[in-house]
Amino acid sequence: MNNREQWEADFEASRRRDGLFETMSGVPVDAVYGPDDGEFPGQYPYTRGIHASMYRSRLWTMRMFAGFGTAEDTNVRFKQILANGGDGLSTAFDLPTLMGRDSDDPFSLGEVGKAGVAVDTLADMEDLYADIDLGSVSTSMTINSPAPMLLAMYVAVAEKAGAERSALRGTIQNDILKEYQAQKEFIFPPRPSMRLITDMVKFCSAEMPAWNPISISGYHIREAGSTAAEELAFTLANGFAYVEAALAAGQKIDEFAPRLSFFFNAHIDFFEEIGKLRAARRIWARWMKERYGAESERSLKLRFHTQTAGVSLTAQQPEINIARVAIQALAGALGGTQSLHTDSYDEALALPTEKAARIALRTQQIVAHETGVADVADPLGGSHFVEAMTDEMERQAEEIFAELDKKGDGSILEGVYLGIEEGWFQGRIADSAYAFERKVNSGDRIVVGVNDFTDGHEGDHNILYIGPEVEERQLKRLQTIKHDRSDEAVAASLAEITAAAADPTINTMPLIVDAVQAYATVGEIVGALEVEFGRWEESVSI
């Protein structure tokens, strides 16, 4: 059986979506193109896609990001997204929640509900997903340092509504390594943070088999200013580090690897982005098989979510961001993403308005249903330019892996730890960001509406404003919960968490679930872990 014959058998086994599958003029379109002896989608090393049929069988998940104000505010937006045809939810949390601080923490003043939804206790999570069937909807949560607490709340809410843990589908970002490298929303030092992640991986492997316990994120690395190749390399290196940590904790590669997922940026350099995504699949498959000994096909297949590049959006002439987002969404689809989030055109001004969010979702729907790109698996495969970009992205990434491997004396995990502690990642990203800005400032790189073609309409725009009344409502809500709960139950659960943190043989996740069910706050659970773990302070050398 040659490669095409194998592909045909795999395609028939996976085909599910009906459609015309022809051009607008009526020309029939095949599901794949390429020579019989070439590589086909669904075949190792999956450069052309992880499924034989790709979108011919099933479109990517259209997962729209939402989160602002109180949980009740965001619940309304969630229902609007679902009503408009979105088929997955993605939750943005406010800065205090991301940093593991409660809304009544002095450091939270003025930030509650501003850049995402405020979640302090299980009561907020109950409001956030009220009247949404968590047993049928797929949910993503962008949270890292306090990820154990938010996952525990999600489990508790679902179970109260009658959904089994084993039925829950979704992803929690839980990628702490990129926080030290790029986003800076860390709490604990790297090594105890990795302990919490391995606890979550074990918990999900045993009790939540349909849940992805880590979404290894290059998105924020790119948003901080890295190049496409650095985004690719740093993200996959972090993925390898999580694999090595899980193996060191006694897990078998094929038990946990299929549940790892990734999160990439779809930036504006169209063909470079497509090459980056194709290279990511190939690198992951080869390393998992050859270095880590994975045998399951599911362990070799890199699955990823894509989001269009927020950093590329401009406050100047914001309406033209719609064009940027459409191009970036098309790159994500042509790169073979499993789910996609399209930014709203007004995000450079403020949180997305309902109208802007609907346009962003409609952009995905146009790409999926009107352009024809979903009818063919890897439509650009075989393009000399695309294949060259794929190879170049892989070459640059492998150079970085070799440097980290040498730094860690044969361990990518140790290389990543040392790279963080020495500021190596941070320095590389800063240098790349500076180099790009110099090109923009000199005019060598044109950004439409910013350093050229600046005569567009600069009128007023409607924005979503989060006023001080949101913080007032959230503080009253938190005060009420603290008054009504059992202080003794909270204190006992927090003491158990502190004791477990001191014993690496104990999985902290079940204890954190118990604590959130007692309505312990995110900040209180962070404090219980901090007793043993301490807090991380980044050292900066000038």
C-alpha cells in the first residue's frame, strides 16, 4: 500500500462532514493533492496535518475569548457567543486573579474586572458558567500560576450541576515556563511550580481523560516580541521540559502526552506563519518518537489552538484591524490549527465590544464557509515557498534546542530552568523586540496607519468601559461569601494544602478541590502553598 492508498483508507475512516466540495464556479475539489509517493495529511511526521481528512471532515473549533467585569457580566457574553454560532468558550481572567490575589487584596485596587473576569471563590465560578451545560461545551481557561485553583473550581461547578469529571472537555493553559520567559505572571519559583503542574497532569490523566491539562503557549512569547522561529523553538522546548518533568515524576509517556496541547500566535507575515505551524508538527512528532520513545500515534500528533496576533493590532485606524485578523485567521487555517480565536478590531483601544466580538467570529465563519480552504487538507503543501519556510523554521528551532540541550547537560528541562534563571530567554525576546521596533521606527518595516498611510479617519470609537462600580460589586460579593462560609472548614483545608506542599509524594489537586468546595479564595490557597514554596522574584542584570 503506497502513501496515497494509506491516506485514502484513513480518509474514509474519518470522513464526517458533508458538503459540495467544489469551487464557486462548480469545479470539483479533491480532499488532498500531491504525488502518490509523497507525504499525506495524517501520516508521520504530520507536516501536512494530524488528520487524513482535516477540515473536510470537521472544521476547527471556533473558540472566542471573553472575560470582563464580574462573573455575571461575562456569563452574558458567553451566552451571546454561543448564540452567534461559537462552539467553544475561552475565559480571560483579570490581573488580580492571574496573579493569585483576591479582589480585596491591596495590590488589586483599580484592576478588578478590568482586563478579564474577577474570580475569587467557587461562587464566582458558579455565576460564570450559570445555565451553561459544561458536560457538552468545550471550555478553555487562560490561567497559569493559579491554574490548580481555577481547574478545581471548574470541576466543582460541573459536579454540582450533575456533570461527571470524566465528561469535561477543554483546556487549561497552565504553562508556567512561558510566564518566566515572557508574560511575567508568576507566583512561585520555577521548580515548585513544575510540581503543581505534574500534580495536575496526574490528576487529569486519572480523572479527566478528555481534558487537556497544559496548553503550552507560544502566543505570549510572540506577543512579547520574539521572532517566529523563537516562538516555535521556545514553545516546543517548554513542551519537552514538561515531558521530561512528567517522566521524572514516574509517568509513562503515552499516558500523558496525548493530552498535551499547544497554543500558537498567527502573526501577519502570512507564509512564515504557515511554515512555522507545519514545522511545529514535524518537530514534535520526531522528538517524541526518537528522543522520548513515544509509541502511540496520539502522542506524536501535535494539537494546537491558534489566536490572531493582538500585538499587531493598531489603535490608529482600528477598523483596518479587521483585515489583519482575516489574513491571520487564514494563516491559522492553512497551517492546520485545531481551534482558532480571532481578535476583535477594537482590542487596541479597550476590551472588545459585543459588535466587534461578533465581527471577529463572523471572520472565522467566512474563512471556514466561503473561501474553500476547508475543503482541502494542507492546500499549500508542495509550494516551493511554503516548504522552504517550513524547513527554515525547523532549522532555526533545532539550533535553539541544541543550545538548550548543551546548557542543561543533555536535559532540555534543566536547560530551560537555567535559561530562565540566567535571563537567557528574556534577553533573546527583548533583543528581537528591539530589532523589530527599530525597523518600524526607521520605516524599513511599514505598519499601515502607524508609520505610513496615516491619513485615515481618526474619529471616536465605542469602547467597553469597566468603571469602579464593578470593583465595588465584586468586593461586596466576596465579603458576603466570607461571612457565610465556615471559617473552620477553610482553615482546615488550607492547613492540609500546606502540609501536602511539603511532601512531594502527595498530589495537591484533590486537596485544592476540597478547599474550593469550602469556598476558600484563590488568594488563600496561594498563601497556603507559599508557606512552603515561597515567592519568585526575577533577577535583572543590567
